[in-house]
Amino acid sequence: MPDTDTGRTSPSYNSATSEASLGSAVSADSSPTPTGTLLKADTLVRHFGGVAAVDGCSFEISRNTITGLIGPNGAGKTTTVNLISGAIRPGSGHVIFDGDDVTGFAPHRLAAKGLIRTFQISREYKSMTVLENLMASPRNQAGEKLFNVFFRSGAYKAEERRHLERSLEVLDDFGLYAKRNDYAGNLSGGQKRLLELARAVMAEPKLLLLDEPMAGINPALVDKVTEHIIAMRDTLGVTFLVVEHNLEVVERMCDHVIAMALGSTLATGTMAQLRANQAVVTAYLTGGEA
Amino acid sequence: MGVFWGYVATLAVYFCIYNIFAFGLNIQFGYAGILDFTVITFMAIGGYFAGVAVLGPAQRGTEIYYIFGWSLPWPVALVIGAVAAGLLGFVIGLIALRRLRSDYLAIVTLASGSIVYGIINNDNKIFDGGAGLVGVSQPFGSHISTNPNTYSEFFLIICFVLMVGCWLFANRLYSSPLGRAMRAIREDVDVAEAYGKNSFKIRMTAMVIGCMMVGIGGALTIAYVTALSPAGWTTGETFVIWAALIVGGRGNNWGAVVGSFLVAVLFNEATRFLPNIPGHPNMISDIRNMAIGGLVILTLWFREQGVIPERKAKFMEIPLRATRAKPGLLAVSASGSDNA
Ligand SMILES: Nc1ncnc2c1ncn2[C@@H]1O[C@H](COP(=O)(O)OP(=O)(O)OP(=O)(O)O)[C@@H](O)[C@H]1O
Ligand SMILES: [Mg+2]
């Protein structure tokens, strides 16, 4: 791979097969590795009634990095993810993605531009199979156009086959291959978290927002998910914003960390820097009220 | 041909028409999760528009008024009926599908249906108000023997052909990536949006296609019965179509067929041929509605997915090793050059 030589390590994941299987279209536009800002949140504000859930939150995310978003419960992390991904509109402030002002765009328009998010609680398509969950995820499918379905099925047959092969490989990578024909609703909690990530791989995002991808999964699986995320950055060139409470994981995985409290950015830096930051430590102990 | 076969043909005609209704509702609800609580309105619009397209101009001095009166051949009228139902579906969809939450959608469809009903029932200039359209000539009626039993058998062929057409269309849609996107939206609209599905556009597609199918069913109904009035499409009729889909199995067109047979033919139509009990003129239809209601409750209680539940999607079995063995596969979609 031309663009993986960034000096990072992906623990126990950089085997030849995973490199080959995860190397895909995204790295095509990112060769050589582009640098600079992929996403900029500019003084975002969002109130819910009297609650200022997000109150002047600003940060930047560099391409090809994993950025952590930490902060006590109720700090406004999920709301920030919702604002960036278009699920809700900001009261004021701007979101700049890939050079364009995308403030207030509907989620599907942002997704079309390569910004994909996952949810804090697993939200698989329950009564569809695991494989179908993946097949539904690629963006801009030719077979989703009514005209093609009835008059030009040739326009998507090959694409469909390609997505199927890719889905099976991704399921294999995530250890879900044996479950491919099970209903997604019947997976275990941890498997559902893996499915969320596997779906995201199928969408070939530029920026992936993960809201607590490790919530409620066992330590061994935490390591596995961490490895998957790092591998996706290294081999697919995906940029991440990860909301996470497990600070050890954040330290291991994130190039850069943003600490939030009471709706605004408190500090940014590496995890080691933030550990030494008195304001961040206090916020974690007191919820930011101090 | 005897009376018996005429009777069977009549039931078969209703069976085909209800199948078409159920396919249409299945596309809306079973595929895309749209709670269309006014299905029967689209049947009526399809029927009325096909009717006024077939009828000649309304005669002065007869106290019968309706729009159009174009004396068009029946196949053209069928298309007009379907398009009119689709257009109404589009307009209602513009209001109902903007909001993502499905409970809004249910209320909006119900309210829109009531408005349409009120207008058509009260304004006697559109489709002759409460009296409705009468004397709509049957398709190719003049070419076929006037014996009603023979005509039923002929009409059954038309219905069957159209039903098969709708069946093929619906199944093709279901197994396409578009159908898959519809189901994804049904399962979780926020997630589907987050994955780039334009939920408004895709649900609108399902809404309009479903309405057009139901409209085709309506055009067949008025062609067969030769009349249509507001008394024939009350909210209760929407319930019958819903009952058919819920009992049969939503998300599965075979379920729609089984449900149409059980609910719409066995329970609904067949009981109409039972003798009336003197002194209780509404007894039969009340018993019928109670029976259908009971059947729906039993289904939801004991077999929530319906008699024939939605099938698991089947994909071609590609051995994993085969795709893994192809080193070029991902390299091609990737950098394409120095990656392989
Ligand atoms: N839809 C809403 N309506 C009203 N208040 C809301 C809404 N969403 C969030 N809030 C409030 O905004 C604040 C921030 O919530 P948010 O979910 O963003 O926190 P969070 O940082 O993700 O917390 P956690 O770590 O517990 O997931 C909280 O006080 C919450 O109660
Ligand atoms: Mg949260």
C-alpha cells in the first residue's frame, strides 16, 4: 500500500490478508495521503429547551487520524455527533466538511459526501440478515434507482455481485461470516457493535463518527474493535471521530483527543497531555460543575 | 355456463382485485413501513377516474354531474385511474413523508383520506356526490355475450393478467437493491439516512407505486361493478385490506395472496352470499367484521408475522476462499495501479 507508511502500528492486525482485504476504494483518492483538515466544527450551539446541550463547541479533525471525543456524561458528545452528521440542526455555528460548508445538510446528503456515523446504541436492521445489513450500506447504488430496477438491470448486476463479494470478505474480517444468514436482531450485543463497524466499512466513508463503539462489550472484543479501527485508518485511509469513555482505549488508539464538558471544548491534545490538564481531570471528577 | 361457475368466477375476480390491493399496501407498509391508513381512498380515486374516463359526457337535465366524460377506451381509462391514484399518493406523501416519524404519517394519511371522502361525498359536481357513478360500461362488454356469468369469466382473465403483472412488478422490486433500501428504511429510518438513503424519495417511490397498484384495483372494481359511490369505500374497507396483509404476512407477497383469500374472499365476500336473517338486516356484515377483527387479533397474538412471514433474503453462495483467492479484486477497486 502506498499510503500506509505513516509510521503507525496497528497491533496484531497488519497481517497480509487484512491489509489486502481492507485496502479499497477510499485509498484511491487518498494517494498520496492528503493532509490538512477534513472536518471543522465552528462554535456549534444547540439548546434543548433551557438546556444548552452544546454551547460553543469548536474543533478540527485532520485527515487520516483518529480523534477521540471524551467528556463526562451529559457533556454534549452525542449531541455534537448529531450536529455534525445532520441528525439535528445547530442553533448557530458551522460545520465544514471536506472544504464545503455543510451546516444543516440532511444526513443522507452528508453520507453521500462520505460522512458516516454510527449510533451510541446498536441500531442494526433487525429483521434483515447480517449480510443484507452490509449489502444495504454501500452509497449510491445503481440498483436503488427505480428506472434501473425495471429497465436496466444490467446496470447493477455486476455492482451487486461486487458488493456481495466485498460483504463476505468484510464479514470474514469481522468474524461474522458464520452469522451472515442470521437475522441481525439475533446477534449478541458485542456482535452488533462489530456489525455497526462492518456496515461502515461497506459505506467506504471519508469520515466515520463512532459514538461509543465499545459500549457494553467485553475487554477482548474491545481490543479487537480497537484494532479494526486502527486498521481502517491505516489501510482504508478513513478518518475517525470516536466518542469513548474508556480512556485507556482512547490513549492507545487516538492521535488527538478533544475533551468536552458542559457543551464546549475544554482542551485538546494527546491523551497524555489531557491527563496532565487540571481542568480535564476536574471535569471528569465533578462532571464539569466546578 | 351455469350459475355456480359464475359465482366462482365472481369470487375469483374479487380475489384477484384484493390481491392487487394487498400487493400495493405491501409495497407501502411491508416494504417501506409506510402506515397508509387510507388505502381505500386510492382505490376510489383509481375507480372514479377510470369511470369518468370511460363514461360519456354528463347529460344536461339529468341531475347527474361528473367531471371529464371522455368516452375513452377502457385500457386508457385504466391508466388514467392508476395515474390519478398515484398523483393523490404523491400529494399526500408530500405532507406525510416529510416527517420521519411513522405515527405522524399514519395520522396524516387518515386525515387526508377523510378530507378526500368529505369532498367527493359532498360535492356532487365531481363524481356525482353521494349517489356516485353508475352505468359505467364494462370493458369490451359490447363484444362479449351479455350473459353475466360468461362475462365474469371473461373479466376474470383481465383481472388475472393484471394481477400477475402487479405480482411480477412487486417481487422484482422487493429483491432489488431499491427494495432492500426500502426495507432498511422500514427497519430504522435514521440509520438508513445516515447511510445515504434519501428516505423521503425512497418512501415516496413506494407510496406512489403502491397507490398506483391500488388505483388499478379500483379501476377494475368500477369496471366490474359498473358503479361506485362513497358508501362503497368507507374506512372499514381500508381495514379489510390491512387485515388481509397482517393475517397473510406483511413483507411477503405470498402472504398478501393468502391473506386476500382468507380475509377478503372467505370472510368478506363469501358471507355476502349467505341468506339474511329476517329482522336483522345488518347481521351478516356485522358478523363478517367481527370475524375479520377476531382473525387479526388471533394473528397478532399467535403468529405476529402472519401466516406466511417475510422470507430471509437469499444471496448467491460464493465460497469465501474463491473471492479471497482473487488478489486483483480489491486492488482494482482500490488504487488500481501499484497496489496489487
Ligand atoms: N433531545 C434532547 N432533548 C432534551 N435534552 C437533550 C436532548 N438530547 C440531549 N439532551 C441533553 O443535552 C445534554 C448533552 O447530552 P448528550 O447526549 O449530548 O451527552 P453525552 O456527552 O453524549 O453523554 P453520554 O456520555 O452519557 O452519552 C444532556 O444534559 C442531555 O440531557
Ligand atoms: Mg452520548
